[in-house]
Amino acid sequence: MTAFRRSAASLSAFSPMEEGLGELISEHLRYTTGRSPGPAEVRSWNRSLPALAADLVDAGLGDVEMLMEYRLPTCDRRVDVVLAGHHPETDDHSYVVVELKQWSEAESWEDDPTMVLVANQPGGPKLHPVLQVRDYCSHIGDFVASVTDPSKQLRGAAYLHNAYEPAVRDLFDLPQDDQGRLFTAQSRGEFLAFLTSRLAPRSGAEAADRLLSGKVRPSRQLMKVAAAEVKERTQFTLLDEQHTAFRAVLHAVTRAHESDRKTAVIISGGPGSGKSVIALSLLGELSRDGVSTMHATGSKSFTTTMRKVAGKRSPRVQKLFTYFNSFMAASPNQFEVLICDEAHRIRETSANRYTKAEFRTGRPQVDELLAAARVPVFLLDEHQVVRPGEMGTVETIRQHAEAKGHAVHHIDLSGQFRCGGSALYEQWVLRLLGLEPGGPLRWEGDENFVLGTAASPAEMEASLRPVLEQGYTARLSAGYCWPWSKAEKDRPLENDVRIGDWARPWNSRLDRWLPGVPPSALWATEEGGFDQVGCVYTAQGFEYDWSGVILGPDLVFRDGRLVVARSANRDPALGRKSTEKESEALIRNTYKVLLTRGMRGTLLYSTDPETQEFLTSLTGTSGR
């Protein structure tokens, strides 16, 4: 974990009108994250942080440590301030998480106390700051091992230091608790009393050191805890935009009943931004409330795994998981909510060679999904379109929904990533593949993520295999550049992926187990999957701790950038109907998917010597 840290006394020397503090924090973030904060963010630091520091000094707490822009473990979200010190009665380490708001006016959104509209601020409703800080406390307690007793060591407060209560009266309708209190300028005295009840007038440096150096507990991988999340909603804490998206769907369901208003909710975000966590949280919450809800994807692997894991020993739960092409015959608004996970895989139509003639109408698949529920929900990543005919984009869904007169609510989850929460790595991948402008970047490192190259596939395999014995998960995947033999029952898989003396099979095509080999849909999650090479269709939608990616001859470094060589790709889906431009985009997206499956680290190897040299020069390392 990282943060810009100062004692309250040293910070109170900055005037709210000075720009020096904002520049110092900006420099810290540029060094630790590679991003440059915008002017509005810098102004917010200059105005809010000295005000909080002055309050701490007035309360006699000038030696308390202020950890600003504290990075939460396992994601890329940052907390405004964590105050670190000692409890005045027990002397134990004590932490107060503070969310600072400059708001002067705010009100509940359409009588929903969990969401607020802020005067003179664009962007629609926002999550109530008390819920925001409560989620931060929960996340820290879940993942930071040095916080040994969260119920005693952690407290949370939202501080609206420019607001007076008549102008934000609605915000007090939301119940408060120990990890979510609300204070305004009018209740400054209560805020100071709250601080002195949690923090002693002595140095908080030791407590700050312990929090920042605390080990991160293992993350909760989606497929390991899916059943408990659907049944109990106890496994995941939703943060910021994730929570906003969750609440927006619940709000749309309520309004659909009250005013017969149909709303399509679109939730977009990169790998690991929490889309599938939101989907499972919604499925469990709505199903337990008796709201008819279905979960659909365009991925056989994902749906099969969800049925197995989330619906274990429960046929009723298994029936909640289905496919996008299951709604051709659905009646209008047959369901209250339809959750379309991995919606980038929506196809032009649902028809295939097995479709009955009566359903071969040419109707767009997105229209079928929109019609099937009062509140259709689409969760997608536009950079994960990897097959011809896939058309799940924000703009396409919006156009079809608005053409039918539906309201559309879009939430962007950008800023929260998989890959150990490394925004740096996400940017590195996008720039490497030419999916964002600016050209490839040299990897400068990230404490939460490991990136390197292996000198050969054998070295990659040897480097990653030991982590399996340590209880972590790891998989090898590759671009679709080798033939793929037909799998047969009771026969070993063919070693189709051959690179020099090293050879391994692709993941099984079968729906049943072979000796030591999991079925196709379970390659990413079941024991034995490490011994086969996964393709994009079995890796997409899943995550594992460590990832080894083999770049084939369809993506090579030439003249200063990675270029696509379509002729080297053997994916039958990229047939003659795909144009060169379409194929290039799909191949780049394929590698984007493969490169963003690992949560703790990724090793790279290219079959092309020039490309291998280029990757090694960018990463500056070899091996795990």
C-alpha cells in the first residue's frame, strides 16, 4: 500500500490558497501510479486537506499521521485520508478513514437515501459518502493483515467541511454506524470529539508504518466464493462506482414497479473492475427479494462454470444461469431483471444452424435482451470483443434502447482493475497493443504486480509451477497460432502447441473429464488446467493469480511497434468474411484478454526473436 504522508501539524502549515500541497501529492502520484492528476483534483487537495489538518491541530492531535491518497489493497481505488494513531484508552493502533467532500448542497436522489445529487456537479447521482467510507473500512479490514481487529481499530467518517445541515438535510436520512459517520461544518465540534475519542495526542508514525507495511491477505477469487455470494451476499465489498452501479440497478427495479418505466443499465469497465462481482451481488440480492432475475452470457465456459460453482447442489440456482440466445421466444418483460454479463459478446443475431425456422427473423440479439426484462443490465468491456459478429458496445446498446424509448443509465467503472489493482499494468498493456495512443511504455514496476519475460516456454512453465504448491493459481495461454487436434474420449490430448523442444496440448475441447484434464469450460478453475495451454475462449471471463502468455507469430514487433500478421493466425472464427481491419482489431483484443488474466503477475514469451528482445527491453527483467 502507498500514501502521501505527513503529520497533521506539518500539513496545517499549508494555506488552503497555496498550490504547494497539491503539487507535492501530484508528484507522489506520478511516481507511484504514472498518472497526472487534473486541476480539479489538485484544487480539492489544496482546499480540503489543510482544513482537516487544522481541525486535528485544534483537537490537540497535531502528531497524528495523515495518510493521503491511501491506495486500497487489491484494487486501484484511493481513500482521501486515513488518520493513523493510537487509541486514547487501549493504546492499540487506531485508524480513522475520512472521505472529504467540498459539497455545500446535496439531496437524496428520487427519495433513495443511498444515492445523492450534488448541486452544480455533473455526472448524475453519486453514492452517499457514508456508504462510500463504510465500504472503504470494510475493504481495509478484509485485506490488510496488520489490522487485526477491524471492529475496534477502524472507524469511518464523511466530512462535508463546507456544508451546513439545512443544505444537506437529506443525507442524514441514511442510518449511521461506527464505520460510517457524517459530519458537516455545523457539527465541527462533534467531529473533533469523535476524533479525540479514537486518537490519542501522540505520534502516529508507528501506526502509519504498520498499516502501510501490512501484508495483503489473499484476494477472494470470484469462482471460489461465487456460491456464498449468490446465497448470502457476504463475500465482496463493492466500492465507489461498483456500489453506485449496484444501487442504480436496484433503484431502476423500484421505479419500474412504481411508474412502469423501463430502464436499461449499462456498466462498462476494464478487466477486474468488478463487473462479474456486481452481477453476482445483484443476482443474489434480487433473487432473495423475490424479484424474477436471470443471468446470461455469451460464453459457454463462463456459464458452465457458474452453474457448477454458484449452483453447486442447487438445481434451482443453476437454472438462473443461461445464454444470450435463450430469449428468442421470451415474452416482453418476462423477467423483472436480466443481467447480461460479458455483454461485449452479444452477437448480431441469436440464430445459428440449429435455430428453428420460425425464429430466423433476423432480429438483433440486443433487441431480444432488451425486450426480455423490465430492467435489462449490460456489463461489458469493449476491448474484449474477440470474435467476428460480436457487437456488444456501449453505443450499440444505447442506440437500440433509446430507439425503443427506454431510459438508459451508464456507469463507467474505469479506475478499478484486476492485475492486483495495477492501473500501471493496464495502461502498459493498452499502449503495448496499440489500443491506446502513445506507443509502448517501458515497465517501471508496481509493488502490487510482477511483470517479466521468460527465455522459453519451458522456463515460463518452470517458473510458474512452484506457485501451485504454495496454494496460488496459475495458467499458461497463447494466441491461436497452432493447429488444434480433435479431442477423443479416452485418448490423451495431442501436444499441438510446439515451440522448439517444448510441446503441450491445448485445453480440452470436451465437456467431460479426461484423466487429469478438466473439461473445456473448467480449464481456468479446476486442478490440472496448468498442464494445457488455454486459448482466449476458455480464458476470457476468468482470473488466476499468475499468468504465462505466449505471443505467437500473429503479433510481432516491427519498425517500432507490434503489428498483426493475420496469415499466422489459425483461429477458424477469423474466416474469409473478416476484413483485414476487423481481424487486426480482434487479434489485438485477443492478446488484451490473455495479458490481463493474472492478478499478481504475468510472464511473457514470444516465438519471434525480435519481439522477444523488444519485450525484454520493455520489462527489464526475466523470470518470476
